[in-house]
Amino acid sequence: MGEAPEDFLEHWPSEVAEAWGRLRLPAPADLVLAQERQALELRRYNQELRSLREQLAPAPTATKAHPLLALIRAADAAERLLHSLSVDGKRLPALAGRAPWAGSRRQALSEALAAQVQGVQLLLDGLLESLHDAGGEQLRAQPGDPFDPRWMRAVQRKTGPTQQVLEQQRPGWRCGDELIRPADVIIGSDEESP
């Protein structure tokens, strides 16, 4: 690295070549290669920085005091309750039909649970209908969708395709052009986050 290339020496007097050797400077060709490597590395760092900025960007601004937010929270609670009345995808009334009790008790339990499930489902349907009537639109992210920070909030990263939705944790909502609540999603990344 400390010697000048031969073609360089041909065009300059021998004093320049000797001084070049004494300075132990890299040859001009080595300097060009080093500069190209640094430029490539800088571009890679800039890409990583852009990716990190997107991931760490503040969540999309959502209006906290939107009138539909209370209905959305009630619909979320009804969905969670409906989900809690299921075990491995089966509704509790169906499972109660297999209870080890005598026939009439088992039948009564099954009917009571069926009525609860039906009531919660009716409540949820009514809330969703009210939200849609008021102009609310549910925003659902599907696995494989590209991550869009305008209406999604990354709540966790898991190993998977980079910047793609792996799973939706909670749907988002908007009313017209106004975002009420972003969709909470798990996105793919090279590294997992806790």
C-alpha cells in the first residue's frame, strides 16, 4: 500500500516517487477503492437508519377525544368477552353439553351459556352497526401486508419477513380521513423484540 503504482511513476520525476514512498501513503488506486467501500458502507448505514426511523417513528396521531372512541372500546370489550366464552375455537355451550353431570343440569348449563354467547354477540353486532352508521370504518391488517405507519402501530417485532405484518393484535378505526385508533400489529424483522 505504501508504494505508488508503476503507471503513476512513469509520469512523475523520481523525486516525487521517492517522496511518495517515504510518506508511506496509500497508492491512488487504493484510495479510490477505499473511498468506494466507504460510500457503499455509508449507503448501507443510511438504509438501516431509515428503516429504524420508520420503526421508531411515533405512532400515528389518533384523536383521543373522538366521540366514537367510547363505542370502539365497548366493541373491543364485547369481542374479548365473546372470545373468553370460547375454548380452542369452540363455544362453551357446546363444551357444556359434554359435562359429566346429569342430563338436566348439563342441559341447563348449556342453555344458559348459549344465551350468554347470543347476548354478547347481539351486543357486539349492535355496537359495530352503530359505529358503521356513524361513519366508522374498521382497519384490519392481514398477515403479509406491508407495514404502513400511517395507520398501523408496531407493538412487537418477531423474526420474519422484514416490514411485513405477521399478526394483528387489535384492529384500527377511522372516520372519514381521520384516524381514531391505529391498528396494533406484530411486524417481521431480523431480530425479535420482547
